[in-house]
Amino acid sequence: MSAQPQEQQAFLLREERDGIATLTMNRPQQMNLLTSGMLTALQDAFDSIQKNPDIRVVVLAATGKGFCAGHDLKEIRALGEPAKIAGLFTQCSRMMMTIQQLPQPVIAKVQGAAAAAGCQLVAQCDLAVAIDTAKFVTSGVNWGFFCSTPGVAIGRNLQRKHAMEMLLTGEPISAQRALDWGLVNRVVAADALDSETLALARTIASKPPSTVVAGKRAFYQQMDMDLPQAYALAGQVISSDFAHPEGREGMNAFIEKRPPDWK
């Protein structure tokens, strides 16, 4: 059987099992570039997942050797006009922000290189698991376009000097350095990527869903607040958790020395 032509392949593959939705970018020949088509596919999938309370966790994966090589420079060159180029970046920024706005935690499953906006995509996800040979780079500065939009997500994950080193040098960092700098959570051998990512997703999926939703939302909200506002918000959220049926069940289970029953 001959391979399906690139233009006829689905941009994104989707699988749902046991409360975990796996979205797999499916443009391996293009290193899963964030073209307008790919951005639309991701946006549509996230919008659908956002409305589905049966999905507890999202895993964002990719086919091929590379996770994501960023934007398609041929597409940007063809757009030509600043307004049209800005429209593409507006589309991309909306998709990135949707990841943070999702009720469900999102785990990047990084099986290869993540460059420029691909590195941004890893940083924008709530968690990330990468193979030990993965590389991460924001190389735009080498070609005359500073990775300003990737810098938004990267600058919110890494310490400033680490983020600026990536953005100013355009040089790749190893998976181990990405782990040390806070860009990824875990680094594993390639043959352990599936099992490690699934174990992490299952752990999160096993937690009380309303608690996770409220907790993720409040975490990002308080990060942009001053200390008194952050504590005020966090106090309201955790108080609501304790008063919620999930919190009451958790307290009862803890006191009664039994596993909680999340109905």
C-alpha cells in the first residue's frame, strides 16, 4: 500500500482512552510545522476538549523524528505583508493561550527536537516529558527574527537569564539542560517515553477532577498577581475545595484511613 499523500493526511490524530486524550501532530515530513492548517487543527481539538468533562488529561505528541520545528518560513514568506504575517501569529498566540485556559492539564510528549515556536509549544504545556536525545532551541536570532513569541512561554518557565541565553544565542540545549532549567519535567530513554508519559497522565487523571480544574486555573491566575492578591485568591480556592464534595470525601477518607472514592 502506498503512503498517503501529505496533503491528504490529517494534521492531527486523536485518541481518547480512560479519561486521557492524546493529540498527535501528524506532519512528520514537515517536522510538524505550525502552519495555519496545523494551528487550526490544534485549536479545534482544544476547543472540543475544553467542553468535554470526561477528558481529565491531554497528551500532546508528534509523529516522526522531530516534535515541532516551529513556523513554516515558506508560508510566512508567501504571506508577505506585515498584516497577514501578524494574523498568523495572532492565530498561533490564541492556540497557545488556549492550552493554559483548558480545564485539563496538558502534557507535552517530546520525542525529538523542538525549535522556535515548537519550543514555545513545549513551554506552554503544563508539563513535559522528553527523550534524552531531544534538543530545544530558539534559533530565530540566527536568521534575523528574534523569537519574541516563543520568549513569552519560555520566559515564564525558565529563569530570565536562562531564557535570554536561549533567545540571544540561538543555540540548542540538551534535554538534560532543559530539565535543569525547568523547561521539561522528566527526561527518559526513548523506549520509556510512552510508559513514562502515560504513567504521569494516569496519575493526574486519578485525582478529583473539579479540584484539578480549579487548581490549574488558580495557579496561573495567581502567578500574575502581587503577593497579597495571590494569597487572597488561593485562600478562596482552597476554601472552596474543602467545602466541595470532593474535598469532603478526601477529608473523610484521610481521617478514616481509606482510599478516597471519587464518584
